Amino acid sequence: MNSLLYIIAVILIIGWAIGFFFTTIGGLIHVLLIIAIISLLLGLIRRPTAV
């Protein structure tokens, strides 16, 4: 599940970077970036800690 979150986050960040340079979609790109950051944070929070 964690790898899936990272894959989604990377895809969203790449989409944001492309949209940042080609501002045809507008505010949707920033929403993609926020979703990518949230998914990365969830992946970090939900990662099991080794004792």
C-alpha cells in the first residue's frame, strides 16, 4: 500500500510540474500538488516503525 501511495504522489507531482510550465489547466494543478503532498505525508505517517 505504501508503494502505491508513492507512485500516485510521483505521478501527481510530475503532472503538477508539467502543468506549472504549461498553465492551461489553472488551479487544478495546485490541487494535484496538494493531493501529492498529502499522500506522501500519509505514507510517512502510516509506515510501520522498526523497534
